[in-house]
Amino acid sequence: MRFLEESIVKVGVEAANAEGAIEAAGELLLKEGYIEKSYIEAMKYSYKENGPYFVLAPSIAIPHARPEDGVNEASVSLVQLKDPIVFGHASNDPVRLVFGLGASSSEEHITLLRKLTGLLNDPMNVEKLATAGTYEEIKKIVEMGRS
């Protein structure tokens, strides 16, 4: 299980729109072999078909798809957007933090969401993640958020 490791976290990402932000989060996982290209396409398709249901809190999007869409290893990436992007959510737009979530089972999905929830339940952590300038800053926030 991979959770916000340096190779799957990127700060100050520029994306033109919601689909670009989803793709950026997915590309980090793809580059490491944790997902297949088909998983990124499934995340974008899910957004097109179902809307921004994964914009779960102010500033936070957690796009995902089904395990059978191409997950090789349970993982969560983070793309911190340089400029906030509107995903079309009535109350949680704009988004600054896009967590790409890939789980190969329901149990893994719940485990990863629990880890994220523990970190993101604190509004100060969300603010610090959104304004961090380096991976080292993000790593400290993640480590503090888990304790």
C-alpha cells in the first residue's frame, strides 16, 4: 500500500480543468506502475458520467474508479494545484488538493479513505497541504496527521 510517498506527490501543478487535474493525479500512480492507463480513463469517465461526487469537502477531490479498471497496487497520490479549479460541486469548489485513489478491493478502498479522512478532518492540515511548497513540508503534515 502506497500512501503519499514522494514519487506520487507533486506540488504546484498547473491544470486547465478538472479532467486535467484528475489526469495529473492518475499519471503519478501510472508512472510508478500502481495503476494502468485504463484507470485514469475510468476516473475521467466517472467524472463525466456522475459529476463531482468525489469532491468530498471544501478544496478536496478524491477521484477514483473500480478496482477492475486497472489497479495494480493500493495507492494514493496527491496533486496540489497551483491555481484552484472548479469541478462543478455546489458547495466544495474550488479544489486545490486532488488525491488520486487506487484500491484493488473494497477493504483497501476503506483503509485508504480512513487514512485520508484522519489527515483531512483537521482544517489546518488541509490549509497546510494546500499551501506547502515542497514534498518535505507535505511529508511532515502527513506524519503529524497520522499521530
